[in-house]
Amino acid sequence: MRHPLACTLLGHRWRFGVDGSDVVWRCVRGCEGGRRAYDDAAEARLMARRLGRGAPGPPLGLLTASSGTAIRKPRGENRS
Ligand SMILES: [Zn+2]
């Protein structure tokens, strides 16, 4: 995935959606998009909602953090 820094600087808005257990996003100007796999569809939906609220600009910090320990939890646990 190309680094979407240009979109951040230009203030482009991003749309977030869910495809199975992946969060998918796309710049509304058509510059860039991407996807990130999550453990399950419920988590993907939660993240898409959370990320969508952060527009404009791709929330790189949040996306980066989510690849670390913050989001990772054992599959099947902590489900509400
Ligand atoms: Zn853009």
C-alpha cells in the first residue's frame, strides 16, 4: 500500500467500509485505498465505524497502532 500522506496533507476525506473481516478504505478523491484484516467481522465493523468518525484524512496513527498490541486479542475471547 502506498503511503497516503498526500491525502492527509490535502485533507481528503476517506470512506471506510467492511469486507468480510477486513476494513477497507478509499479516498473519496480516488487517490488511494487500502484494506486491513481483522480477526473477525464484528471487530472490522467496529474499527470501520471508529475510523470513519476520524475523517478527514486517513488516521494513520490509529491504523498503525492497530497492527500492534492495541487491537490484538485472542480469537473468540472478550466478545460482548
Ligand atoms: Zn486523496
